[in-house]
Amino acid sequence: MFLQLIFQALCFGVAVAQAQDSHGSSKHHILVGDFGTLYNQTLMLPGTQDVGKGFLYTLVVDTEAKSLTLTHTTPAAAAHPWLSINRPANVVYGSGWSPPIDGRRTFSSYKIERDFSVSLINTVTSCGTKPIANDFIAEAGEHGVFYSVDFVTPCGEVWAVDERGALETKIESIGFSNVSTLHGFSTTPDLKHMYITDLGANMIHSFSLDLDSGLITLQGNFTPSELGAGPRHSAITSNGAFIYVLDEEGLRVDQFTIDPASGALHYTNTSLAATPFGLSPANSTLYWSDEVAISSDRLTLYASTRSKVEGFSGFISAWSLAHDGSISDALFTIPTPANGGTSNIITVSPWSDASKNMLILTDEDTDFVALYELQGRELVLLDLVNITGTHCCSGSVWLD
């Protein structure tokens, strides 16, 4: 019996590894977080609210049927607004908006089960009161390294994980200025440089990355295209030549070149409007931009924007990219099904199969997960799943 269990476990591991390498199946699984059953956007701004219970949702994307289906609802250790994945260990990490422990919140790790539900491995205490974006780099350290920043407390941290993928030891604490409100990560393809976007300080922080240890060292600070633009997230082209920085308050995407040796950023004087109202819209106070992403085939740049007004839609915008990563053409700006609430987060498929032109949009305003596909020059809404009662939906990851 014992040998049979070992054999089954090995078969499952091989099957998952093969699925991640070949992606021959027409079905992919998505994991989505939420903001908590009691979440209130205004009350949570200072990071002190008890947001209630959290859940994680597994959904299936069927690329042949072009459908999206909810398969599992899993009670979570906390509400998780942001998720990242450790593919070698089949583990997902979540920034936790749990009730504060000694004034601080948490991170949790979850094992991806055979049916693509998840089970809790462990929970550790974070450095602040509103941990937000996180990232995992499998090539760093012995078993990979987890990185996270906090939106309210000006801090970041670096955690080593063990062979199971469990969060094990905090190996570095990163301090920022008191005006910092941190939100996003991106790393160059050669894994030499990491960038952290900082809304409050209106800055992009550049770090060098030591893969042997997983530790990062500040290299420099760079400003977006205008004062108060509020850099929120960024995306780097596959050749490492350009970084596209989404400005939350500026409602724009700024293009920078990256110096491959120093990691220095140079603004190219190119900015793209993330709404249909131009680069300096008169109604800018009604909107706030959210996410930026590049498709797996490297040919499309996406940006999403939320509306601050109930009943007014947010937007998804896109531009085609040339083979060197520069902007080729504007494709579209389309309204989202609702205003997005705190969300309107987009996650593109990481694969090169039939899902390569698909993306997930999550909404906290009316609580849904939507599946889109780029068809030619148009983004088509394929399917939408409503998930009500928990302030779903926040960040998502493609599990396979």
C-alpha cells in the first residue's frame, strides 16, 4: 500500500510537470482570491479593518468551448488580494488580509491538489498592515524565494521557502520612506534587476538581484512621466529592452528603456492613455488605473482601469508591440462589464497554446471572473462567472 501511494504521488507529479511543459490539454485551471466577506474599501485604506473571512476559487478555462466554470470554493487562512505561484513545488502564495497579529498581517502558502483545489501549508506574519503585491522567483536561493511589499506600512520582505514550498525564513527586510505606498513587482528576463513601483513616493525603485541568496540591493530610483502619476504596476518585455509602467493617478502607461548593465530606467517620452479620454482627461478624478501585462506571445500590451463611480464602467486598453518590444499600434479601449471596484485586475495566459490570446479579468464591484480572448484586433468577452457574497474577486494565477 505504501509503495502504491508513492507511485501514485510520483505519477501525479510527472503529470503536472508534463502539463506545465506541454499544455496539450484544452483546459487550464485558474485560482482567484478575494478581499474578504466584510471588506470595505474606505475602511481598509489605512489597513486596520477586519475584512472577515477569505476564500480561494478554482475555475476551469476550456479553450475549445471558450468557457469558464467554477469548480472549487476553498475557505482560506485569510482574504488574499494578491497571489503568486511556485510552479516547481505546485504551491501558491497569498498576501493575507487576516485580522492583524501584533499589529501585522500575514502570508500563506497553499498546496495545489490533484483536482486543482488548494490546501493550506503554513502561515507567517508579514511586516505590515496591508501586504499587497507579491512575487516568487523559482531560480533564486535553494528552493526559490518569495518577495512582498506592503501598501500602508513602508516595508518589503524576502522569504526563503523549503523543499515543500512552505514559507520558511525571512532573509531580508526592505525599508522605504514614510510616504511610500508600495504596490508592484517586475523582474528582467535575465533575473538581474527587480523593480518595485511606489505610488506614494511617485517612484520606481530599481534593485539588483543576487540569485544565489535571493537578496536584493537598491540601485536607484526613477520617476514617472509626471508629478503625482502614481506608478502602480509594471511589465517588462521578453527581451528586457523596455519596461511599461502603469500610473494609477496619471491614467497612463509610461515607456522606459532598461540599461542591461546598471538597471537604470530612461523615459522615452512615450506615454499611452489608459482611458478613452486622452493623457490629461478632465474627468481623471473618476478613474484609477490598475494593471498592466504583456501577452505570452509578446505581441500585445494590456492595461486596465477602474471607475470610482458605481454604474460607470472601467476600461481595458491594448496596443500591439513590435518584435523589439516597442509600441507598434493602438488596438482598442473597451469598457469593462462594471466599474471594477478595488479590482479590474487582468492576468494574461502564460502559455503558447490555444489559450495564448486569453486573459482573466476579476471584478470586486459586482463580484465576477471574466474570460476574454483577443481575436484579431478585438477583445471578445467569452464567458463570465458570478461569485457573490465574499467581495470576490481579486488577484488570479494560472495554475496550469
